[in-house]
Amino acid sequence: MPLKVAPPPRKLPVRGIISLVTLAVALGALYLVLHQPKPVAPPRTQVALAAGAQSLRTKVEQLSAPASDGQPAEPVHITSDEVAAALAQAAGTLPAGGTSTSPATSDEAKAIAAMDGVPTMSEPIVTFEGDQLQGQFVSEVAGKKVYITVKGHLGAKDGYATFEPTEFKVGDLNVPVSLVNDALQKKMLEDRDKLKLPDSVSDVHVENGELVVTKK
């Protein structure tokens, strides 16, 4: 009786392997895109925001005040906390007056602790790191929340603010700046009126973790 030889195991076609790898990469990229990234700044209490709003009002008054005769105007340094207060006021999560003298309640403190560093993202988050600005905000694509993080150099030219990105992320996925810079600059050109600096300001840039505003 002839011996039966077992058929050789079927080999997965190379094309099939490539398809599986492509699918795995696509699913991994989708997860990174939709995943909420680590925040660029910790959540702030209403008390901290109110203090930032009060401090910012004082500095805005400095920018509005006329320069002393013969004396060069001192640059105004604005912190991330003060910018956060301005964004909270613009979003309506902090009263326009920014007055809040009561300490944080235990419920508020527990809520912030429970966040474990995850922001509510009710308004954009802006912070300054070294000589760069870092921003984080939520957009919606096909009904899904997408978290955008961008980092770069802030400057001024011909009376308008400029921004040159050095890092761009969608969720936790790093996107080459070269792929998005042209579209970003085009969008900034379309919104150029919003980037016009006050007549009293000659320059803006980030230095030592603060926004430095120079008066004319």
C-alpha cells in the first residue's frame, strides 16, 4: 500500500501579508489619530484663572499707557496662566471681570485630581516652552473628536503676527511639518485681519517660557 505524503503547508501569499501589515498600520494610525494626547498644560482652577485675568488686565494697561518721554518702553511679559485666563473669558467659562476670590472647593479639587492631567478642552490650551508657543485644541472630523497639537515660533512682520510650526500632531500621531505648513500659512493669510497687531505693538515673540510684547 503506497504511503500518503502530507501536502506541504499552504504559504500565505506575499500580497496577503502586505495587506495584513497595511491594515495593522492603518488601524494603529487611526488609534493614534483619535486618541486624546497628553495635555500641554495642567488644568487650572477658577481661582488661578481669576488671578491670571487680573494680572493680564494690569499688563494690557501697561501696553496702552503712553511711553515716557525719552525713555524706551519696557517689554511686557505675559505668562501661560494669563493667556489661559483670556481664553477662558473668551469661551465664557470665566466671567469677563475675572473676579473670583473664593478658594477652590473640595469638589473642584477632586475633579481636577480625577482628570489625572487630562484637560476638558472646552477651549484651546496655549502654553510657552523655551522660545516656542505650543497650542492644543479639538476639531471634529466625520463626527469624531480629533485633538490637534502644534508647536512653533511666534513672531511679527509688517505689523502682523507670524507663526512657523516646528511640530504638528493629530492625536498622538506625529505629522511631518512639511505636509501641513503650506495649508497652515494659507489659512493664516486668509485670516490675516485677525493677526494684525495693535498699533502700539512692534514685536511679539516667546522667550524663556513667556510671551514678550514690545511696544513702539
